[in-house]
Amino acid sequence: MSWMITATGAEYHLTGAASLTDAGRPVRIEDIAHQLAIINRFHGATKRPYSVAEHSLLCSEIAQRIDLSLVAQMAALLHDGHESYTNDLSSPAKAAVNLRSAFAGGTHAWNVFETEHAKTVRAKFGLQTVFVNHRAGLRHIDLVALATERRDLTVWNADTHAGWDVLGDNEESPDRRIAPLDWLRLDTPEREAMTWKDWRQAFRDRFDELQFGIEAGHRSAA
């Protein structure tokens, strides 16, 4: 069996002949919002439940704060949308899977698998170009979110744990290190009180808000 049943009852094919057709990969914002709100970041190794949906909303908020376009804010919101179908792996787990597959004589299997489905989601929402044009910026936003998450939600301690290369901890120049946000905390009682259903709704609301703004911009430009 190479397909899954999504939260809305759709059959999404991860591989095989059916996966090559649009009908075989029905991407729905309802499924993305629902499933990302349930999938935890860091394999659940956080001080409180912290979902991919909340992470995605954080990235979109950062994009808004630095005055990126609405389309770029949408890309930030949906940058992990494919994980509603592939699930999320922590960065160490992804590296381990890739290393094993490479040692077996293959490619970096997880990267190939994940990228394929990421392209499917981006195509559905017409975001292919913005992901290319804003690749570096979106990556930086993702890392700033990661640095903030590590500070507020994990038990990582600079005095007892190894540095994270992805955040530049081991760089000689402090300017190359990724700093967490100074205008937001993720460990507040208000955030902790929110349920997965609240984050699902927040994700949908943000998507609808951005989509309305993008469509209004297109109409005014026509």
C-alpha cells in the first residue's frame, strides 16, 4: 500500500503510477491545516506540544514583520505543507536516513522523497516561483524560527550540549550565528493553553487572509 487516507478522506498516493496524476495527489488546505496541527516538531521532544502548524505560522509572521510580499508570506506559511503527507522528521533523523541510503549505493532518499511532495504542494498553490526567488530568505526565516524554538521549547543548554551547526553555533564569527527572536516568546501561558484545534483554525485563518490579499492584488493589477 503506497497511499494514505487524509483527514478529509482523500486518497493521496505517495508513489506508484497514480502518484503521477493530479487526481492521485489531491492537495487540500483542509488536510494540510488539520494534519500539520497534529504533527509535532522535534519528535515531540519539547516542553509542550509544538506543532508544525504553529511553526509555520511563526515563519509567516516573521516574513510579515520583515515586510516580505503576501506571496512570500504564503510561501513561509506553506513551506512545510508537504509534511502533512510525508510526516515530519527531525533534522538528525533526515541526515541518518540520507546517510544510510547513500551508503547503500543510492541517493539521499529522504531528500528526494520529501522534495517530490514539496513540489506537489507548491504547484497546487502556485508558489513554485516564489520558492525559487526567495529560497535564501525563506531558509533564514526557518532557521530564526528554529533558534527561537530551541531557546523557548527545548532543554538545550549551551554549557552542556553540543552546538548546532545549522544555527552557526560553531562559527568563529558571532555575526554568522542565527539569533532567536527578541520580540516573541513561545513559552507563554497563552500559547500553551491553545489546543491543536486552535492552531488548526489559526492556520486556516492565516491562509484565507493571505489568499484574499493576494487575489485582491491580482484584481487591482488587472
